Amino acid sequence: MRIFGKVRHRPSASWRQATDRAFTLIGDGRYEDAGALLTRAADMEPWLSESWFNLALLHKFRHDWEQARAAGLRAVALLDREAEAPDWWNVGIAATALQDWPLARRAWQAYGLKVPGEGSPSAEPVGMELGSAAVRLSPEGEAEVVWGRRLDPARIEVLSIPLPSSGRRWGEVVLHDGVPNGERTTAAGPSFPVFDEIELWAPSPVPTWVVLLEAATEADRDALERLAADAGFAAEDWSSSVRLLCRTCSESRMPSDEGEGEHLDPHDHSEPGHPGPLGHRTAGSGSLWVPERECGIAAPAGLVRGLLDGWVADSPDTREWRDLEEVC
């Protein structure tokens, strides 16, 4: 049967019932049962792009990228339109997961995005200049929102130092979903989407360390962060950068810790004044500075102690460190 020329019509009641039931099962994590129903729906209405879009979506949830790509390509072949169709976005995610760069380029272009490097259709789509964004690591577990640089529409390079509970490291690249799930605003005005991680795309060889600092002033703390950055790695004052938020707040429009001023956020569920990943308030003008800081450092084992010792040597009267431990 030639289905591509078939006149489009409303899906049958049986198709809608099977599809609705399938998505209820997906919400309960019953992917196998949902897959059987969506496959039946696709058999009922094979000329509907929605039939294959739904299957591609299910395979994405299961991280079955070969099947997601195959179903996604059937969905886009039946589209009435191409520009900004979510079907193409799902194809782009699957192609990126599989490093199928020609298909990824085709998907982003079909969606309506400009992809540099037209002369190299098989090359990785870099240079899209999508800017910064936040990504929610381990969204189904101990979720943590960190900052990163968007490499393309489906990947973010993590530039924050994640807490060890996330199992992620600074410098890793994660595959993320296409629809933002929250937003972070800044005092300067710009807002940034929060994407949910799908899976780790490229691991980082750089371990994460936690250390207790005695930093007499914010300038002392800032000096360590600059020293690490100059060495090509990172240090982050977790006592200032980490907020504990409930799920509802995390997935909403929330102010970030970027910018000037003191954040008295009624949605911050941490305990102000306590350094460490479970309680703090961002320091602003007029706030009391607490010299003891819990700091995350991303650096090789052979370098981390030298960074800390060099930091102390620059101002031994105002700086000290102890209890260095590798945590991830």
C-alpha cells in the first residue's frame, strides 16, 4: 500500500484510545507496555506522522537511539510542514546521540536553524553560537541545575562543578531534551532556559575535589577561582553557588545567583548562613562574610594541591585550606 499519497484524516477512536493509554503508561515508567500500544496505533494509522512521532518519543525516553532515529525518519517523511516541526528536533537528538552528523545537520536545518560549515556535511555541527544555558543533571534522581555552554541544539558542555551526588563532572558533555523545563533569570535582565539531561554524551577525565577553605574575604575566594581558571580548570565556592530548591521551584522561572545584590528568595529552601551544598544565601553588599567555605575544585590529582598551596602562598595571612578529598 502506498501510504504517502493517502488523504489525511482524523485518527480513529481506537488510535486515540491506544495512544492516550500509552502515554499514561509512559508516565508510570511502563515503557514496554506503552511500546506495544504505540506499535498497535502505528499499525492502525501508518500514514499519520503522529503515529511515528509518538514511537520516536518513546524510544527517546528509553534511550534506544537506533529505533528513535528510524521512527523519527518515518514521522518527518509524512509531515505536512517541516519548519519548526518537533519531529525534526527529535530526529536531531537521536542523530546526535548516534553521532550521525549528516542527519543531525539535516534535522537542525529542516527545523529552521542555521548550521555553519555547509562545505562539510559530514562534520560535527559546531559553531552554532547558541550561548549559555542551564541543564538539570539526573532529573529523575537528585536533580541539580548547573550552567553550561550549548555546543548545538542537543548538547551542553558543563561549566559548573556539579555536586558529587549528580555523578557528573566539570567539562562533561550531556545530551539534553529539546523543551526547556524551567528558566533562570539574572539581575542584568537576560533569562536562560533550563534543559533536562537525557544521558551523558562525553565523560570528563578531570576529577572533582571538595576542600574546606579559610578565606578572609571574598577577594581571597575569587583569587582561587581565577588561579584554577588560569590553569585551564575550575574552582567553585559551593557555599555561595548552591541553593536547595523544591522540584516545583526548580522547574519554574527562578532568579539565578548571577549579578549584584542580595537574593532574599522566598523559594530558597536552604538554611541561610551555613556553608556547604545544603544551605547558604548568596552574599551581597551588607551581608556577613563567613571565612569558612566549602569549595569544589575540578583539576587533575597532580595539580590540585599545587593550586591550593600556590593560592595560600600568595597571601598566607588570609588563606588556608584543609580536608581535601576526591569526591567524583
